[in-house]
Amino acid sequence: MIAEIGLAVLWMAAALAVLQLFAGFSALRPSGQVLVGVVRPLAVIQGLLVGISFLCLISLFLETDLSVKLVAANSHSMKPFIFKLAGTWGNHEGSMLLWITVMAISGGVVALVEKRLREDTLIATLAGQAFVSLGFYAFLLLSSNPFERLPEPAPEGQGLNPLLQDVGLAFHPPTLYVGYVGLSVAFSFAIGALITRDVGPAFARAMRPWVLGAWIFLTIGITAGSYWAYYTLGWGGWWFWDPVENASLMPWLAATALLHSSSVLASRNALRAWTVMLGVIAFSMSMVGTFLVRSGILTSVHAFAVDPERGSFILALLAIYIGGALALFGIRASTVTEGERFSLFSREASLVFNNVMLCGILGIVLLGTLYPLMTEAFDAKVSVGPPYFNPVSAIFAIPMMLMMGVGPLLRWRKDKPSRITATVAIPALVVALVLLGVVLMFPSIRILPMLGLAVGIGLAVGSWLPLKGRNLRRTPLAVWGMVLAHCGLGVALFGAASESAFSIERLAAMTVGDTQQVGPITVKLEGMGPIAGPNWTAIEATISASYNGGTPVMLRPQARTFTSPPGERTESALHTRWNGQLYAVLGNEGDDGRWQMRFWWKPFVPLIWLGGLLVAFGGFVALLGRVAQDVKRVRATDKIAFRKAQQDMLR
């Protein structure tokens, strides 16, 4: 009965989306003003209904209802609780229901709390959100029904892909989906503003928290996904430019540009057309990523293996949404005024420069991701990987990060180079000294890691300079957030460059008692033995790791075997120190009785994820500051309106 309830309320939510779309666009006409008061309640009720539908699906997975096709295909009665819960969205249908759930709830929140936009712009925004939602409702209900029943209940479930049976599945997909859907809200704001010709600071202030929230969750999702793949896949890498990895990176790049552009529009009434266009591009990249993951055209450990028919459905949605938005932009472009002008040497100009660099990186990643697919259509297989992505993207990334150390020091509208010369000299000197030190101490280091080390340290230091001369207690939270985010990016860049430049790898065939030197760490194989988990068995190695002869630490890498479904997975063991990380992987047993072992010593590699979390934390601090500012502004506006109403009554 739970499955039928979930499906029924999902159909009801889709029907309300149709009503919301019709009422929204009808309310924009003079004859349809009576429908203005209907649109907000429809959005709120729709969000509640979809939330109930998703809770129904969670309930089906937690109780392992094997009469439901999706549960039987992706769960098992013996799975631990956390994997039963995560299995709800660890598949195609469940993840799409999560998508539409977050989208509908977001629309309801916009309807409840948004007071900064003109009424007609808000109504148009909610109508646009309903239009976007309808495509996904149709996709779920007509092509990917998550509540479909089996003719007869299955005797047992097939289980979850062993690679997905990790706690990372509980956190990584939901954070990415919240980010994707946040960009859909920004897209709806852009559509609403274009329809009502209301592209201005109020529109940007309303959209900015959603963009910032989406960006925070995308940052967390990408960081968590990188670490999850790093310790689960067993090859020792944290980023491989996999097409599905790129599918999450591209929306993040576009959202970063949109975030800065909307801030300029909100604060200085500039970059109007640029902001609207980035709103369209950011959501476009989310849709492209969705198409890549669910179309079946990619072979990846991250991709959902689904039939091409579903991919065609998503491709049609992509064409409708993005093609329609671009057509609307073309029609309304002449009505989007230029906004306030600014000097070539100003903070606005620095943000435009960095946005161009971000779009350049986005174009490179998009081309490198799609090019193998295009060539395969002509029966030519081409592989595009780090040798293309790393150097070509660095052409844009390095200047962008250098500008990040300068831009926040500039004044709005117009500034003079002489005013910041002494301040900019500090990070410039740091970069020069690091470059000199690296060249002298490590003459064989490659150019990209060398630049990454220097620019990363320079950015981490220079990011704090905007606080110079300020009263720190009165410094706005938005400024603190910017400082922390920029510093986090520098920290992550330093960690990535250090890992690339100084990693040491050792392959060994070992028996119990053998030792191996991996950089500064001595490892010894202390023992081998079987171990059993809740739904797997494994061979576990016991390894002692001693740093420069110090007290040994025990590590236990495993080679796990799953039965439902059948599969194998390595479980790496990590030993983290302040200056790096030992990474150990257990391989197979050879004919001579020796075990294949693989070790890496990765200097400062944890800084990659620490930096990513610092970036997200900076975004969260900035979001708190922006929301607080908006609340104060709304309260001030309400007080003015109240006083005016009192004066009118007295008259």
C-alpha cells in the first residue's frame, strides 16, 4: 500500500505543477490577476506531496519490500541499515525522485519566504520552476516509475553494487543533488526576470542565496566524492577527469562564475546580461551532467547503466529547457540594460576577468568530456585524460588564481594601481620565494606542480590581505567567507601540487615478516587472515607502519568479496600524518605464496580535501552574512511601509 500511496501523491504533485504553471502565466495577464494568490499555495502543497512520496520510497527500502521492482533490484534483506537507506537514491529511479523532491521543496520555500522580488517576477519564477519540474515528473511517471510492482515478490533482493556499499553513498549524491537543484531555482529566477523585464539588483539579491547554497553543496559533494573514490577504488588517485567527475565539476565552475556575477549585480547594479546568461549556463551544465550519467553513453564506475531511451528523454528536456531559455534571452536581450559602468582597473573588472577564466576552463572540460563521444559516433575511439585537461586548464586557472589575490583588494567602480602596490607585493614575494626554493631544492620537478605549489601558497597567504586595516569584529561575514573560501582554494591547490610532485609508489610481493620502505615510512607485513562482515567476507592484511623509526601504527587493508550481488572490492588502509598520508592496498596471492601489495606515500594530500571543506565553510559563512543582510533589509522595508501606512491612516 505504501508504494501505491507514493505513486498517487507523485501524480497529484505533477497535476499541481500543471496548475501552478497555468495559474502563474495566466496571473501575468491583466485578466488573470485573480489567480495571483493561488500560485504560492500550489508551490507549497506540491513540495509537501513530493516529500511524502520520497518518504514512502525510503520506507520501502528500509523494510526491504521485495514486491517493489526497484527495491528488489537494488537492495537485500541482509544489508546494513545505512546501505538500505542510501540504496533509496543509489539507483536511477530513486535518484531522480530525490532530484524532483529537492526541486519541489525548494519551490515551496521560495513561495513561502521570498519577499524581495516584485510580485509579478516571483509569480513568473514559480511558473518557470513548475515548467522545469513538469519535465522531470513526466520522466519519472512515464519512463522511470520508482514504485513499480513486480508480478510476484522476489525471494531475495539483488543487492547494491559493491562499489556503492560505502558510507560515502549516504552523503555524496544528496549533496550534489541539492547543488544541482539549487541551480534550477537560479535558472527559474533568471527566466522570471526575463519574462517581466526585471533584471536588476532585487532579482540578484533574491537569486544569490540560492546560488550560494547550491555552490556550497556542490563543493561539499565534489570534495566528498573525490575522497570516496580515492579510498574506495584502490588506485591511489583523487581525480582522474572521469566524464562523470566532470559532470559535477562543470556546474560548479558555472555556479562559481554566477555567484560572483550576481554579487556584482546585487551590490553595484552591473553585469546584468552576464548574470542572466550564467544562470542559464549553470543549469544547462547540470542537465548535461544528468544526461551523461543516465543516458547509457558513458562507461564509468559512477554512471547509471540505463537504456538509451531514457537518455533520449533527458536530451529532449535539455533541448526544451535550454533552447527555450536561450530563445527567451535572445528575444529579451535588448530590454536588459547594460547597468552601471566601471573602470578597467576595479573590483568589477577583476571579477569579470576571473569569470572569463572560469568559462574558459568550463569550455575546456566540456570539450574534453564530449569529444570522445563525438568521435565514437564516427567509429573512432579517442581517450582524453590528464595530459589534455591538466595543462590546458592551467592556462586559465593560474591567471585566475593570481587575480584572486589582487581583485578583493581593489575598490568598486574605479581604483589606482599605486594604492595596492605595496599590499600586492606580499603575496607576489611569497610566490617568487617559493618558486626559487622549489627550483633550487627540486630541480627535476615538472612545471605544473611547481606553479601549483607557488600559486597555492601565494593565494593562501594573499587571501587574508583584505582584512588588513579592518576592525575584525565589525568585518561583514561575507568578507570573512570570501577570505576563507579563497584560502581554502589555495590550500587545496598546494595539496594537489604536492601530491603530484612528490608522491612515492611501491609495488611489492610480500610474505609475513617482510618489510618495505615507502618514503619516510617502513611497512612490515605482520599477518594475513580471513574476516567476515555483515554481507561480505574478506582477506585482511595486518601491516605495521613506522614513520622514521617511530612507534608503529597498525593498518588493515582488505580484499572484500560480496555475494549479493557477486563482486569484489579493495578496502584500502590509510595512515594520515600532518605532512602526508600512507596509502596501502592489498592485492592477490601469487603462486609462490607471496601477496601483492601496493603502497603510496603522498605528501600533504589531505590538504586537498581540507581545502575543499574550507572553501565550503567559507561559502557557508558568507551565506549567513548575506541572509542576515537580506533579513535586515526586508525588516527595514517593512518598517518604512508600516510607517507610511500609519501616516496615510492619520491623514
